[in-house]
Amino acid sequence: MITQLLIGIGIGIAVGLAFAVITFFLGINYRKRVAEVLHGSAEKEAESKKEEARREAIAKKKEILLEAKEESIKTKNEIEKEVKERRNEAQRLERRLLQKEEQLDKKSMSFEKKEEQLQNKMEKLESKEAEIQEVLTKQAQELERIAGMTSQQAKDYLLANIENDVRTEAAVLIKEIEAKAKLEGDKRAKDILSIAIQRCAVDHVTETSVSVVQLPNDEMKGRIIGREGRNIRTLESLTGIDLIIDDTPEAVILSGFDPVRREIAKVALEKLVSDGRVHPARIEEMVEKAKKEVESIIREEGEAASLETGVLGLHPEIIRLLGKMKYRTSYGQNVLKHSIEVAHLCGLIASELGVDTTLAKRAGLLHDIGKSIDHEQEGSHIALGAAVLRKYRESDIIINACESHHGDVEATNIISVIVMAADAISAARPGARRETLESYIKRLQKLENICDSFDGVEKSFAIQAGRELRLIIIPEVVDDSGMTLLAREVAKKIENEVEYPGNIKINLIRETRAIEYAK
């Protein structure tokens, strides 16, 4: 039973194994056939895509070739068009060149004809000139035979007679002009002086002795005058300045020679006008405030000048006197600015010469210190300045520079010489000072006298404030070639004898006139 069971189980296992083997081979065969089917389908699809890509590539190729052909045709047309245009332009240029060449040929032929005609005319003129020369020679020989003298002798004789006649007429004319000039000279000189004084003196005096205070309205003039003039009298007595109230609209004029007092009066009056309350007590209060304010400004200006020039260690009173020079002018030049300028110039010169620049600047800044008190004390600004410097124990070098900068005292050191030079530079530069009328007229007269001293100069005129000279030349004495030499001689003499700033332009004018009267 067990044996049969085991046999049955073995048979079942054998049958199962056989079935499994058969199934395995059948599955392999199936998968192989499926794979073959799939492979064939993929090949067909790949072949289809390949064929489609080939067709697309052929179409794209045809399209690119077509576009390239169209572009080539277009480029070819443009090139042909440009070539055609250039060919036409070249043809136009060629035609123009041919036309110009024809014109030049015609002109050349015309010039050749004219040249030939001119040559013929020149030959004829030469022959005629030779004939005329021969005739003139015969005439001269005949005249010499008749007159009994040579042509050179006759020429000398005529020139001598003409020269004598001209000299006589010139002498008579010169005497007439001199007589007329003597008659009119004094009157003309007085007129020139009066006009110059009128024009120059007014501005200078106004600037140095007058200040103007603007008012808000003309009603303020009455308040400044006050009842029976008590306000104006109080202000004048406290400041020492004259108040001029006239018809000038909305303005009051302060007149006085002391610039500090005039500034105090100006500040006080401006404060009163601004405040509006004008009465003696208020005037006294404002004058006191103005004095303190001006004193403060003076000290500030002195300290500023000291700092600007680098001159330190000055006595407080000297700093105050420096500040006062802000309100002092000399020939229209502010004395404080002039002193600062001289100090800077002294420093520059001293540095170039290897001298103590600090000492040179100190001497330059203090050289005109006396001008701050010459309104208050008797004496020249040089003596007053030296006394101040001695009082506050400045060095002998500084004192000597102050005393010698105008040549009143001999300079004993190089610093004094530097101050002298710097002071002259600052005063003489263009626009620094107004030239006095007397020296101005003397300089012009000297220039004219130098010009008149040369032979051949009929009259000279100094114009443009002496920067230009115009000389009227006698044409019979100086010819055109001699004018250049004469101008050079005049310039040399002026350079040697006259001191002047800048350049002087010398103009020579020569004119020949022939005048005769029919009687």
C-alpha cells in the first residue's frame, strides 16, 4: 500500500516535472516569437521614421537651395546695379574731365596768343623807348649847349633855390605859430588845469572827507535836526563831525577830516535812524555804543592784519593803530591794505635774498604806522611812526625802515632797503594810487618837450594819459625811410630820461601837401 502510494507520488512528480519542462520550453518559444514580432515592428517603425526624416531632409534641402538661389539672384542684381551706377558715375566724370581738358586747351591757346601779342608789343615799346631815349639825350645835349651848364649843375641850382624858398617860408610859419602859441598858451594851460582840478579833486576830497548815510524817508531829516536844531548840535558836538542836510533825497552827508570820528558818527546816525527815537539823551547813548563798536572793529582789523601777514607778538596799542589805518587813505589807496601788501612783498623779496622774512614782514607792516595818528598830532607820518615804534620798544631795524622808506633818513640795513622797494612797488602798480595833477602834467609836458627837441618834428601831442605820443613830422625834413630811425631815437631818449609805468606808443605822422594860390 505504501509502495503503491510512493509509486503514485513518484509518477505524479515525474508528470509534474515533465509538464514544467514542457511549459518552460513553450514559454521560451512564445517569448521568442513575441520578441521577433516586436523587433519586426520596431524595425518597421524605425524604417518609417528614417524614410520620413529623409523626405523632410530632401524638402529642407530643396528649400535652402531655393532660398540661397533667391539670395544669390538678389545679391547679383544689387551688385549689377551698383556696378552700373559706378560705371555711369565714371562716364560722367570722364565727360567732365574731357570738357575741362578742352577748356584748358582753349585757354592755353588763348594765353599763347596773348603772350605772343604782348611780346610783339614789348618789342615795339622797347624800340620806341630807345627812340625816345635818343631824342631826350639829344634834347639834353642841346639844352646844355644853350644854357652853358650840365644837367647836374642845373638840378643843383634849382634845388638850392627851392630849399632857400622853403626855409624862408618855414621860418615865417614857425614864427607865426610861436607867436600864436604864446598868446593862447597861458589861457589854454589855465583851462586844462582848472578842468583837471575840477574832475580829479572832487572825487578825492569826497572819498577822504565825506560819508553818506541813507535815510528811509525825508521826514527823518526833520527828526535828526530836532526842535531848534538841538539834535543835530548834540550829534555834532559829541562826534566832532559836521552834518550836512540839504536837498539830497533820503540822504545825510557827514563831513570831517578825521576818518575814525566820521565812522563813529556814521554808525551812531545809522543806529538812530534804525531805532527811530532821536533826542539828545538817545544820541549820547548811541554815540557811546558807536565808539565801542568802532573800537572793536579797529582791534579786529588790526588783529586780522597781524594774522594775515604772520606778524605776531605786537603790542596791543600797535595792533589798535594798525586797525585805525582801515579808515585812512593815501592818494585814494587804503593805508591798511597798502601796509599788508608791502608786508607780503617784503616777505617775498627777503626770501629771494635769503634774509629774515619774519623781520622783513614786520617792518613792511609797520612802516606807515604814523599815518594812523597824523590827523591827531603834528608832524609827518614818518616822525610820528618812528616815535610810536620807539615807545613800544620795536627793534632799531624796524625803526630805521620806518624812517628811511621815503629817503628822509639813510637806510642802515638790508631790511630798510627791502621796505623801500616794496613800498614803491605797492604805490606804483597800476590802479593803486591816483597820480597828483601836478606830476601828471609835468610828465606829459616832459614827454612833449623831448619829442619837440628832435629836428623834423613839427608838433607833438601826449594822449591817453601819456601812454601814446603822436608826432607831426615835417615832410621836407624827414622822409619815409627816416621816420623809422626817428621813432627809435625818440623811444631811446624817453627810456633814458623819463620814468613811466608800462609802455608808451610812439606814432609818427608824415603828410606831404602841395598848395599854391592863383593870383
